Amino acid sequence: MKTKIVTFCLLFFSASIVLGQGGVKKKRPLPHEYGQVVMDIYSTGAGMAPVIFDHWLHRAQFTCRLCHVDLGFSMKANTTGVTAADNMKGYYCGACHNGKMSHNNRTVFESCSKDLTVDQKRCDRCHSQDRYAKKDYDFYTYTEKFPKERFGNGIDWEKAESDGVIKLVDYLDWVSIKRRPLPMLKDFSIHPKVRGMPDIVFSHKKHTAWNGCELCHPDIFPSVKVGSRPYSMVEIFEGKFCGTCHTSVSFPLTDCQRCHTKLAQ
């Protein structure tokens, strides 16, 4: 059964890559590159190198919900339209990267300044594409003792959070609104259309630890009623529904057995 599942998933994934890329296989990112986002709406036009955003470092310290709900970052790269002026006013990156916020006993460096001649090396810390910029945190050193996974960037983030290896910040005094905790919904099973595949077990507990409720509902999953909107693996591979995160940042779709966990009785 296990061999059948793995074979099916690999064949489906390979076919999806080829079809989605017009016959050209997409390069598999290195562990430290997985989830990396290039932000370049205004940078090149302003004579700056594009910004390289490392998801791994930020997700090791903050929830996804904090950035994508409270701070308002879009779930799709290069659609938020962040400007240096926004950052200097304390929006987006500037909410934390203001030269004042303290995190883990360190002052978070200021992201943008009106006077670009003051510290060009500081600009290069973010505007770092094709440039060498010394960083405070090295991926392999920082995650050396994190629980490991086979795919993505090789880190089991779910286990790292549940085991207390990382402590996620989900609230900023000057940005977030205090919310009353919602009752935790139970796990539920989703029966796949492909014969022989185990049921998917969806855990609200695991997802709300990172996303809350409002990150997924209603933008990604309009309905909160199980089974009200059927969806397919083709749609997920296209980046819809679960694929919004599990094609780029969360563990990838190649790891079929992370979702298809419930064997038939």
C-alpha cells in the first residue's frame, strides 16, 4: 500500500510540473531557498537590487497570521506593493524593522531611511539579490537542532512548534487587535477521489497555531462547512485551496503522506 501511494504521488507530481511549466522541469530549490520570495515591484526601477525575503527565518519567530492578516501582506508575491515610504511610516516590514523593536534581546534593524547614504550596507541586507550581504542568521546553523523532514527546506515546522523548539509571536501591541479565542474545532477526514489513497485528515489545531481562522476563511476556503465545495489535486497543484501554501512555503505536495494519513478500516 505504501509503495502504491508513493508511486502514484510521484507520478502525479512529476506530470503536474511538466504540464505547468510548458514541458520544462522546474529547478528544485535548495533547503535555504525554499519559500524564498523575490520582491521587485519598485526596487529595480529605483536603482536598487530586488529584496530577498527569507520565509524560514520569519516563520521560526512569528505566526503566518501576524504578517498576512495583521500586517496585511498578500499571500501572493509582488501584489502588496510595499514601498520604502510605507516602511518608514511603520507599515508592512516597518512594523518590526523600525530600529526600535526588541526581539530575542536584540534590536530589530531599521528597514528604510530617508537618507540612503547613511548606511548602504543596511539597505543591502534586504535588497540582496545577486549581492553578498552578511546576515545575522545562517539557515543551517540556526536550524541545526530543529526536527527534520524529508521535503521542502527539510524542517518539520509543525513539530518544532508543538515541541516548543520555536516560540511563535502572534501579537504586536501597536498593530494587532485583541481577539477572543474561538472554540477549537475537531479534526475531520476528507475522502479522496483516487481509489486506494488514504483519507486526508485535516487538523484545525495544527493550522490555527500558525494561521488562526481568518487567514484561510473566507479568502482561501469561502465555506466553513465540510464537503460544501469539492476540490481536486489539479486545483491544489495550481495553487488554489491547500496549494496556496503547500506549493511554496509549507511542506510541499510531494510529501503525500503528511496529509493522506488515515488508512481504510
